[in-house]
Amino acid sequence: MNLRATLLLAVQALVRNKVRSSLTMLGIVIGVAAVIITVAIGAGARVSVQQSIASLGSNLIVVQPGSVTQGGVRTGFGGASTLTPQDGLAVAQLPGVAAVSPIVSVHSQVVAGGNNWQTQLTGVAPTYTYIKAWSLASGRFLSESDVASIAKVAVLGQTVVSQLFPNGSSPIGKTIIIKGSPFTVIGTMTALGQSGMGQDQDDVVLIPYSSAMERLTGLTTVNLLMISATTAAQVNPVQAEVTALLARRHRIVPPQPYDFQVRNLQAFAQAASSTGAVMELLLAGVAAVSLLVGGIGIMNIMMVSVTERTREIGLRMAVGARARTILNQFLTESIVLSTIGGVIGVVVGLLGTVLVAQLAKWPTLVPAGWVFASVGFSAMVGIFFGYYPAQKAANLSPIEALRFE
Amino acid sequence: MSDVVEVRGLRKVYPMGDDEVVALGGVDLSIAKGEFIAVMGPSGSGKSTFMQIVGMLDRATAGTYLFEGNDVAKFSDDDRADVRSRRLGFVFQSYNLLPRTSALENVELPMVYAGVPPEQRRDIALEKMDIIGIKALADHMPNQMSGGQQQRIAIARSLVNDPALILADEPTGALDTKTSRDVMRLFSDLNAHRNITIMLVTHEPDVAAFAKRIVTFRDGHILSDIPNVERAA
């Protein structure tokens, strides 16, 4: 018996029992669909965690001014006014640094026409969009010449746009008043939503850091330096180099404490992504159990089928089927069932994934590897759980099988 | 030319606890080509065991069995399966057709295992069904046919590989008197006009009367082996 003939025999037998065949397949269909859907949800969750970490800037290094001691009282980090835009320019020259932006933060009222709004004014460099992985919704972002000319231009976050321009008109080209100075709106940012800490990240007005220093704070120092390393692997070396460079620039001699602090978000990113991986594994584990149950269902039905078809097996043996041929036929039936079930399961799983994404608004992602793995695994389920019943069929004595009532 | 079947001192013993049951206690019998032999006897006489051993569905405990001159004791299980598919035909009391499978496909079944190419199977199956006079039933399912029709399908199935011997185990046991007679007449015709060797197992004298030779078993031994004068002529 060649492979084609065996396959034909198996398919014929399955087609003759359509209801039983489809019910048997159902277990595998549900198992595989469950694997696909849960993995898609798990992977989607992981990717969205990764994206939100990336939006924080996963390669991000933050330099804060250190604390100062005045009359025995130590301020916290950020209390000292020691970081300057020039420090930022020097850091930008270091290898492994992709971009640097000084950050100047001021809380202030902003007025546009008849509307006013308390918001966060942030003085930044043109590199800020790159560092934050934040894109423009309309207009243009701040340019190097805006910084150089201390221009009175502003880019608005979506919350500010809706508060100051509630009628939906485009804010581009409009004038807003910040601490008495008129600024021209040149662009708006896309909505970021809440940060990991629950802050509204869109409640912000971005202006050149030079303008913020000159017109709002009146200081020559900045609140922060945000540094983006070229790759995640560069974060730690860059952090070390930045520390060394700033210590040199600030003429700090050990054991004198540093007047700044350099931090990165990698620990946070790692914790978040490993949590995601554990979640994904957990979901896949649950799904694998349902696939296992599907496999046991196949074994169950195949056992019933062998008993029910005992006389058929006896007859096949009497008219010349070898034991091996009977084994192959039943094994093939089970493999065909589970593989077709697996393929249908993938289709159902993909549809289910789309449905989940649409209805629950959950991010989903179907890794192609899992699709092939689940079809392959269900075929293996067919072999594994089909072997015992097939063996049982092949070992029947033809005489007893023919007498079986 | 050797006989189709030649058995000498054939014994079959079944262990039963500490005891053993002797089903066949040393049987000698030859079946030549073209014979139509009826094996009779009450239940427990060993006639069914004899048929199963001759049909290579079971092995003897002792004695020799030559099939077409070959020693069956030396056959592996696969060899025996191959002989069953190519050289033997079976007809059972309960027809044993595959359910939900057309008559044509049922007739084709032994050829599937004998490795006959699919294109030829159909032609051969239809040819044999034509001989039996049931070609019109080719597309029918077993549950759409009468018992007599199903048994004819089974007879056509036993013919497809041009077997050296057809073994019919109580082929009329489930049929009414008239249908039984029709089926037996069919066996007679196949034997008389196509020289097909047939071994029939039955306990009904009416049915055995169609054979040309009647062997009666009792308690595992042959009680009598006589030509059927009426038909042997």
C-alpha cells in the first residue's frame, strides 16, 4: 500500500462518517483556535508594552542636577542649578549618543483669544521628537534656527489644542500669550495619552529651550538633559561617559559629591518586558492544555471508532489487509483529522483574533511561527493520540473481529 | 498439479484453564481444483475451525497444510494476508459489506489490498458483478439492498482476484429458503461453468445438497466424506 492509497482509504472512511469526523475535529479546531487567539493577545500586549516603553524612550538617559546643601539643609535632586545647554552640546559629541535635548519646565497659564489654560511649558531642542519618539500631527516642529533666534514659537499637545481651540479650528498660525509674550503656534503633536504614571502627556506646550530660559525662567541653567543612546546596548557605556564628562566639566574632584545624577529607564523596560513574556507564556500554557484536551478527544473517538468498526477491520483483514496496512489506515485517519482540524483552527483563530481586536479594542499580533507550530503540533497530536487506537485495531484477530457483534 | 488444499494430521487445540479443548483432532483432507465441497456437522464439530485454518485466518497447532503445494506453516502473517487477498475469496453468513460504501466499492475492496491499480479495479469489479447479475446495483449502498442482493455483492467481492478457492461460511444462514436456493444455484453455476473451487461450511442438509462432495465433521474428526451422487455426475 503506497501513501496515496492509504490516504485515500483514510479520507474515504472519514467522509463516510461525516458527523463523527467533524465532531472529532471540533476539539482540535477549538484547541488550535484558542492557542492562536491567546498567543495573539499575549503577543499584542507585549508589543504594546514595548511600544509604550519605546515612547518613554527606551534608550533614554536622563541627567538631573544634584542636590545642594544650604545651611545644613540638603535639597533633593534637581535642587542645584548646574546643568547648562553647553553641557548638552558637549554630551552630544560623545560616541554612542544619538540626540540630546535640554529640558526647561515651567508651569504657567496660556491664553488664546477668550480661552486660558494652566499647562506645562516645556523648553526643548528640535531633537525632542526623536528622543521621545513622538510625531507631529500638523504644522512643523521647532527648528535649530528657532532655538538660535530665541523665537516665540510653540507646538501644542492635543489636550492644550482642545482646551484653547475648542471649536475645532486649526491652531496653526494663531497666537497664544505665555506670561505676557505672544507666541505663534507652528505645529501640533499627535496624542500620546497617559504616561505610565497617569499623567496626561498631551497637556503640554513645547517651545525652544532658549526661549524658555530667556523669557520664562531667566536662568542660564536647564532642569534636565534628555539623552538618547543609539542602541539599547549603548545605554550603559554612554551613561558612564556622560558621568565622566560632566564631572570633568563641573570640575568635581573626588571625594566631592557629583552635582548631577544620571539615570536610565532600562531597568523599568526590562521589568515590563519580562512581565509581558511571563503573561504570554501563561496564556500559551492555558491554550496548550486545551489542545491537549482536543488530542485526548481524538484518541477517545478513535477508540470508539475502532470498537465500532471491529467487523470492518476483520473483513479488511480477511480480504487481505496486512496488520501494518490497518495500522497505517487508522493512524492516517487520525492525522488527517487533526491536521485538517488544525488548519480550520488557525482560520478560526485568526478570525477570532480580528474579532477580539475589533470588539475589545485589544492590541493583537499573530506571530507566523505560532501558526505553523500549531498546525504541526496538531498533526503530532494526531500521531500521538492516534497510535494507540490504531495499534489496537491492527492487533485484532480477524476471526474474533469478524464474529464481533 | 498439486491440490488446492492438502491437510494431513491437522490439529487445533485451545487451552482452557489447566485443561485444553481439542477443536480438530487430526484431520486429513484434500481439495482438488474444480471441486465443490460442503463441510457439514453440528456446532462444536470443528468445521468452522477447519475453515478458519484453511482460510489462513488462524494457524493449526500441529499437522501440515499445503496450499497450492506451499507449506502454510512457513508463511509469515504478511504472507498469509497476501494469499488471502490474491488466492482466497470469502463469503460470510452476515455478508460483511462496508456500511455507507457503494456496492461497487465493496466489490473493489480486495483489489485495493492486492495492489490492483484503481483504473483496472472498476472494470474488473463491474465484470464480476455482471457475471453474478447485479451490475445494476453498483451504486447502491448496502442498506438499500435485500439480504440476497447483499450476499451476491459479497460473492462478487470474493471473485475479483480470481481466487484458487472460495470459502463460504454459512452463506445462506441469514436468508430465506427461496433466496437461499438462488444463492446456492449461483455457487453451483460458478463451479460448473467457471470451474471455481468452492468450500462451503453449513449445517443445513438442503444447502449441502448443492455441493458435489459432502464432508461431515464430528468432535474434531471427519465422520464421513462422500460424493454427492446426485450432483457429482
